[in-house]
Amino acid sequence: MTQLVLFYVAGAFALGGAVGVVGTRNIVHAALFLLVALLGVAGVYLLLFADFLALVQVLLYGGAIVIVVLFALMLTRLQDFSGTMENKQWPIAALAAAGLFLVVSVAIARGRGAAFTERTGPTMKQLGENLFTFWAIPFEVASVLLLVALIGAIVIARSGEGER
Amino acid sequence: MITLVHVQILSAALFSIGLYGVLARRSAVLILLAIELMLNAVNVNLIGIAAFTDPNKYLGQIIAIFVITVAAAEVGLALAIILRLYRNKGTTNVDQLNLMKW
């Protein structure tokens, strides 16, 4: 019972932060709302017996991705965004998002989800063994992906010689 | 008690809010933040299914690790592109970034 209350609290953080990301007028506030939302999601992971994922979520998202976005906002003038924040098509977007949520919730409610109530989760040892033996090749591919993304970001974002 | 339905409804709600953010915002950085919300919604769904229905395999958690990795790489690259665009065009308003439009 207390776990359900904790789930609702973490879900409230996640959804409240999400609404803040899509609704606020200030870009820096949106990045900070994203941090709140991702910490709420990390709380949900802890309730789902995914302690390593909760750690990775806080570390990577909170400690790297949001920080990088904030750096990019603060060190350039990206945060001075002139004009309104919303498109002209935001009512249709709201309708589409609400329609999607309705359809997916009906599908979820009609599914077999309510029958599952027992949660299990791996120990970090089991997860590590699984990740480095059975999933070793995707793991290495992910490392190469990160390397390529890093090199690509450096190449794209630096000023070339012809631009000075 | 918590059932799978709770977790999946949370995931659907986060995804829909992220979808609204992607479709209705004008600044490229805000669209990027909404994409991160959608990726997190997918992760919540994967981990929820792994916790409730997958003893001893934890497939959902491992896929979620890879999703987080790809999301991190994507944010780095996307910010580099946004910075470059801002340098070249002077704006991050996606309504004005229409070079590839017909």
C-alpha cells in the first residue's frame, strides 16, 4: 500500500515535470523541469526493482544530459528566444496527444496488465553478467556509437577555417 | 498495489505529453527536451514489463540501458547541430528553418 503511494508520488513528479517541460515559457525552466521529471522516473525505477537503472538514470540524465543542455543554453544566446513558444498548430497537437493517450490507455486497460502484480528484478551481478556475456556485441556497438556521436558533435560544432 | 497497468498508463501519459511538446513547440532545444521525455516514457514501459513479467531474463532493463545510451549520444549530436544552425542562421525557431522545404 505504501508502495502504491510512493508510486503515485514519483509519478506526480514525473508528470508534473513533463507538463512543465512542454508548458513553460522559459527555456532554462524547461530544462530544469526535465530534470524533475527524470528524477521522478528514477523513483519509479526504484519501485520496479531496477536499482541499477535508477542509478544510471540519475547519473546520465541528471548529471550529463541536462547539464549539457544547460551549458549549451547558458554559454550561447539560445535562451533568448524571441517570439512565442508555441506553434500555430498547438491545438491540433494537443488533440493528437490526447487522442494518442486515449487510444493507448484503452488498449492498456483491455490488456492483461492488471493480472500482473508481482515484481522481480535482477541483482546487479546478474545484470552485469547478462550484459557482458549475452549482450556483449550490442554493448560494444553502443560504445562505437558513442564514439561516433562524440566525434560528430565535435566536427559539427567547431568553427572551421573557412568561417572566421 | 502497483500493477502493470499503472506503469503502462504512466508511460503512455509521459509519451503523449512528450508528443505534444515535439509538435507544438517552436524552439529546437524545447523539441529536444520533449524527445527526451518520449524516450524516458519508452524506458518506463520496458522496465515495467521486465519487472512484472520477466523472471530471470531482465530483457527490458538491458534494452533500457541501450536506449539511455543512444539518447545520450543523440542529445550531444542534436545540440551540436542546433549550435551550428544558430551560428549559421541566427535563429533556432523551427518555423524559420525551412531550407529543405519545397
